[in-house]
Amino acid sequence: MSAPPQLRMAGGLRGALAAGRFAVTAEIGPPRGVDPHSVGRSAALLRGWVDAANVTDNQGAHVRLSSLAGSLLTAEAGVEPVMQLTCRDRNRIALQSDLIAAATLGIPNVLLLTGDHPRFGDHPDAKPVFDLDSVQLVWTARTMRDDGLLLSGRPLDPRPGFLIGAVENPFAPPTDFRAARLGKKVAAGAEFCQTQFVFDVAGFARFMAEVLDRGLDTRCAVLAGVGPIRSLRAYEFIRTKVPGVHVPDEVGRRLRGVPADRVAAEGVAICVETIQALRETPGVAGVHIMAFGYERGIPEILERAGLERSARAG
Amino acid sequence: MAERPHPTSPATSARGTYRLAPILRPSPVHRRVAAWLERSPRALRVFTAAERRTKEAVFGCRMCGQCALPATGYACPMTCPKQLRNGPCGGVSPSGACEVYPAERCVWVIAHERAASAGRADDLALLQRPVDHRCSGSSSWVNYWLGRDEGLWTGDDGLDDRPAIHRSPVDLGLPAVRR
């Protein structure tokens, strides 16, 4: 790939996965507004602590700065970006164009997903696109990179070189199809996968056992999604309002079992313990931390979970 | 059809549908009928309308013109609000409800149940290629009998050869893409 080398971080996500090092990624939500420093501020909190940071694509179908621009600002701030790209707002022409743009501008990783339905966003009146689904988008990106072809069959020269990621939710029904569904994404070309929030480590271990059974872990690095629940309101919200998140009752019992001023600390402690348990779970290649509005707390969580900064400073 | 896509449970049982489906399998008779329909625009319109009415009533068909039903437990993936052809999204509720229409069951949960009950759960692992929107509104049965549906999906797991996303060229009588 002839990408501008200044955006390449030392090692980065690809390097961590290739070295078999427990990888850490986090998430940056671009701003609603045109503040050119907002993304950089979030990225600065993560620099050295993560191998790469996802930049979300109008997350929850709420309009924000585009993930392409956010990824460039993230790279400028010294953190390797993972550009998220959803099928919600673009047809196959725009998707391929954005993938070409990402590769041309030196964005080394893309995470390809279906996307939340516009009904849940701030423009419920928008036209949902969904021209491709996430498996087909992963397949398209792989075809562009490895075969040097667009969906039209036209050649792409030079080809992109990005690392291709996908997502999976091990807890959503039909649960006995979830590992097979990840298998489809792997067959289509996914090299890493970030999962929905894991609060139920035992349930996640059952999913991972099937992933190992199918040999998917040797072709695709699975990064388990984690994040701190820092208030009872956040607990209720994530339990009832966020599609596809499974929070066991035990988490609620622990959060309710401490004085009100200790709930945030208990939530962080649960997150730290979850990461520690995931490090011991066979097949888990890393964690993906989602801490909306609490990026400043990510270094502490990682440090307490034994994931030191020095290992990824670059 | 004009309605937004919403998850639709088929009106017929999985067992019954799997048992009935072979009568539509392409045969020389089917091919002759399809070829004749293609030459007779009025007959094709009547045939397509009948197909639409039948499949709308039974599967909630949206006439994409490239039927995935045989590989999805005969539950139509085009009734998914995101029209996902390769399996459920991550937003399915613990009870199996659709994230967009919580009063409805996710059509992929239905598809998985039906396929599994017929011993066909592996069908859901097939990679479904992107939809050709030029086929929208056309008769999927005619397309099927004339072999245009070949290559809608592939069983390739990507281990030996990378599965190709392209379908073998399909002649729809439309201008070809210039290379």
C-alpha cells in the first residue's frame, strides 16, 4: 500500500495481534459540532494505553463528525484509528468510495458493521439504506484489498491494505448461531472482531468455546467488549434501552449493594475484574473498552487490570 | 409491498414448506414455461402478480426477485427492517424480539428455528451475495427456472480459496458495466 507513512503508528493493532500480545482498543465518539480539538483531546487520554481506537460512525444513528474525519484527527493526535463504517447510511457505491478514502489517507484499520436502525437516532425520519449487510461489506473490503476489484468487477489500482474488522454479539438470540455468524464474517475476510459488552463472562466463555471449536480464533482475533457502568441510572439504561446488551442480575446486586457515592467505583471494579477474567478466557485476543464520556478513566481501569502502558507506548 | 419491511413469520409450517418446495425446482417443463413467459409480456405480468400475491400472503414477500427462502428456513430475510441476508443483527432482544419492531419476533430467530427443525441449520452459514436491485419487482420463480439465481450464495469458508463476491454474469437485458 502506498499510504502516507506518517499516519502509521509503531506496531499498532496489527502489530499487537501479530505478536500475540493481549490487545487493547477503545472508542472515541466524534463531536456534534465543529470543534477541531475535541477528537484530539479524547485521543490524548488514550495515547500509549491502547493499540488503536475506534472512531464511531454516527453512533446510534445520531449525527456527528464523520468517522473518516475523526479517524484522521485521531491519527494526528498519535493514536492509531480504527475507522467504523456502517451500512446504514450508504449504498455500495458510497461504501466502497469511503473505503478507498480511508486507505488513501493512511487509515490502517476499518471496522465494518450493519449499524443501528435510524429509528433509534436523532433522525428517525431518515431513509434506512442497508444496501449491503455487514457480511457483504466485509466481503467487499476483502475483495478490494486481496483481489484488487470493486463490486462492479473493475480493477482497483493500487489496492488498499487495511486490516478488516467486524463485530459480533454473543448474547443475542439465536445464541447458538452466533459463532457460526462470526464464521461467516471470517470466511468473508474479517481478521479481528470486537464484541458487544461482556458482563456475563461465563456466557461469553461458552461462545468462545464454540469459536475455538470452529477454529475461528486462528483466523480472526476476538476482542471482548467491556466498559464500566458508573451509576444505577446507567445500569437501567444499558439493561433496558441498549439493544442486544445482556447484563446479569449479579451486576445490579453489586451496584445496589454499595452506598450511592461508591456506585461509580464499584462499576469500575466490576470492569477491572471482567478484564482480568477475560484475560484467562481461552481464545480471547484482547479487550475493546467502551467508556462513553469516561475516557479519562480508561488508563486507571487498564492499569488495575494489569495492562501496563509501557507495553504499548510507541 | 409499499409498507416498510417488518419481520414476518411464514404462514406455513417449516416441515410443510420444505416438503412442498421441490415442486418448484427447475425442470425442463419449468424452463419452457419461463422462456414462454419471457416472450409474452402480458402473461408474465399476470404470472408475476400471482406469484406476488401468493408469496406476500405466505412469506410477506417483497419481490426482491432473487429468492433466498430455500437457504433461510423459508423465512424471508427481506422482511428484516435492515433487510439483512446473512443473519440477525446484534440488536435482537433476549426474548428474540426484533429491535426495530419489539412486538414482532426477529425473522432470523424464526429462520434459525425453522431451518434447525428441518435439519437444515447449516444453510444459514452460506454466504449470501449482495442483492441485485435491478431484479426488484420481477418474478423470482422465472429467474430461478432460467438459472439466474445461481450464485446467490456460496458455501465457501474462505479456507482454500477466497470466496468471490461476484456472481457469474447474469443477463438481465440491461446495459453492461464497462470494464
